[in-house]
Amino acid sequence: MTESIASKSTSKTPSKSASKPKSTGFEGQLPSTGDRVQKIIALAGIASRREAEKLITEGLVTINGKIAKLGDKAELGKDAIKVKGKLIQSATHKVYYLFYKPKNVIAMVNEDEEGRPTIKDAINKKIKERVFTVGRMDFTGEGAILLTNDGEMTQRILKSTDIIRRYHVKVDRHPTQEDIAKLARGGRIEGRSMNPFHVRVAAAYSRNSLIEISFEGMGAIDVRKFFENKGFFPEKVARVGIGHISADNLKPGMFKRLQASTVEALLAQPELAKKVIEKTVHEKAAQHKVMSRDSLKRDGARRDDARHAKVRRTGERNDAVDAKASAARGFIGKAGRAPVGSSITFKKK
């Protein structure tokens, strides 16, 4: 693990006794183009953006030999950017990981000022390179997040409007066909449009259900609030896929290394994710139909016996009993509970 540069100095101004730094050829020049310096520091994994701003206001950041101010811009690799006297350099060996962030963990690879757990605690000594997160995730959120030391790739991913993010949301009840239709229609949350690429019932339990939903683009979205606005109480929200990269087999706190070509495909071939989703959806739907058919055959004689026994005892048919039994197994029409694997919709561009 690379030693944090923040631990190498406690002074707030460059030491007068320090040896004169070697010339970089950029001294005295403050660039007018590029990214804000606090953003560059954050992307380099040195500190969070808020911590970087603090370093700047304390005079611990220089650009081409001049003390930086908030709002100053620079270009990594072109300008000499130093934090506490140490030059920030572009990573020569690029690495990429998919990490499953646990719930109640801060999505940053640094120490938290308040002592709360961060991703750094989970990957400490396991990932030797200094990496940072691609995008953000709420403290209470969980699921897939990319880690890398490739700042250029990070910016390209964050600016993409084609990458699909897939979520599993456990809700407090069994959704109806109309519920699924409402989710598929999308809506606006805090001024941002949220239009799902697909929605499906992934699993049904005794008192709740698991809904799979996906959205295009890497912009910040509040999936929990989206479901709340649609009348659900989301018990759990987890991001289970970014593009064609799946976190289905990762447990909280685990990670897997990714090939550069796999990450590049997020941008070059965003349609891969759509193909994966469509294939999974149709396979699950077909599987559910087979399971439903087999279940009905196995239970047919038993249901008939129960119905005939009811008729013999009461002398009349009770269709409500049959409907209730079918509901318990999830085989309901459009007016009732949406069966597992059904109610799939795809957003068309």
C-alpha cells in the first residue's frame, strides 16, 4: 500500500529550509484550462474533494510553483501539481476493480474525518495500487462500484449517457401489474428524469418481492426515492451491475479485478448490457412459464380433490377458494399480483 502523502507533513506552509525543488519547466505559469485542482487531487486518490479544498485553503497545494487557490485549474501530466511538496503523477500501470460496497460504508478510498468506515478499510493491503471510486454511492447504499487509478477513463465513464446500471430492490409487498407499469413509466426526482430501461419481478417471497430495474446513464439518481414516489417502501436497494459487468456473485466487501478491455467495452459497446438484460429477462420468463405449468400439473389433482371435498361438504362450489389458492402460488391475471418473471418493459430510444 502506498504511504499516504498526507502523513508526511503537518506544516501548513512550505518549509523555508526545504531544499529547492528541481525545475519542471512550468514555474510561474498558472493554467487557465483543464480541471479544477481539487477535482484532480480527488481523482488521484489523495483526498476527497472536500478535503482537497481544505488543503488548498491551507496553502498546501501548488501549481507550477505557485500556491493554488480555490477555482484554479490545471492539467495532470502537463502542469506540475504538488500536494505538501509531493508531485502528483499519472499512474503508469492502470488497474480496474469491481467492488461490492457494504451498507453503511463511505464510498471513498481515504480515511473519514469522523472515523466512519470507508472502502479503504475493506481493501487495505489487498489492493496495492492507489485507487479511487468511479462515481458516488450513498452511505446507506450498497452494491457495485468501480475502483481504478485511471483518471481519464473515470471521466469518460462518468460523462456517458449510455451505460446501464442495474438494481435489485426489495419492496414491502407483492406488486401488481399496474405497479410494474407505473415503475416502467418513470418520473422525475428532484428535477431529474428517471426512465427505466427495464423492470421485472425477479423473485417473490411470502410477504415481499424483489424487483429488478435498470437505468441508462451514470448521473446521480435516487432509486430509493423513486420507489417511494411510486408507493413502495424499499427495504433494500442494491446496485448489482454496471453495464455488462455483473456483481451478482460478489458479497459485501468483496471485489474482483477487471481487464482493461472489459472496462473499455462499457463505453465502446454499451449495447452488451442491453443484450445481457434482454437475454436474462426472456430466459427467466420462459423458465417461469415452464415452472408454472409443471406446478399446475403437479398440484392439479390435489386442488381438484380439495374443491370436490368442499362441494361435498357445502353442496356448492366456492370459486373464491380456487382464486385464493392460485394467488398463493402467484398465478394471477392482470388485475392481481404480477407473477415472477412477468411485466417486463423495455425503454426504446
